[in-house]
Amino acid sequence: MIHATLSTSTRRRASTSTVDIAGTDWPVYKIEALVLGVLVFLGALALTTSLQVAVLTSAASTVVAWWALLLLERRADR
């Protein structure tokens, strides 16, 4: 027999600063991480002239910045 229960979470949702882009609220830390990724991509491409190095470097820096900025945002909400 299967029992389904509906639960409502009482956990408070963290309030993050957002930017409205095309009717969708984007957290600022995501925009900052993506801008950083584009800048790293352009810098790595200019320095190395290798598309593979530029893509991998910018992807890695974007992911690290995305998670680091998220953690900083959540820590600031405490």
C-alpha cells in the first residue's frame, strides 16, 4: 500500500537580490558569474589563441564563481 502525504516546508526562503531580465527574476550572483566567464573567455582566447583552452578555462571559472557567490550570498543572509 502506498501512502502519500503533502508537507509544507516551514524553512524560510533566502531573499537574494535579483535583476529582472525579460520578465524573469535572475539572482545577481548568477549574472556576475556569467559576466566573469565571458571576460575570462575573451582574455584566455586573446592570450592563448586556443579555443579549447579558452572554453575550458572560462567554464571552470564560471562554475567556481557561481558556487562561491551563491555561498557568499547565503552566508550574508544569515
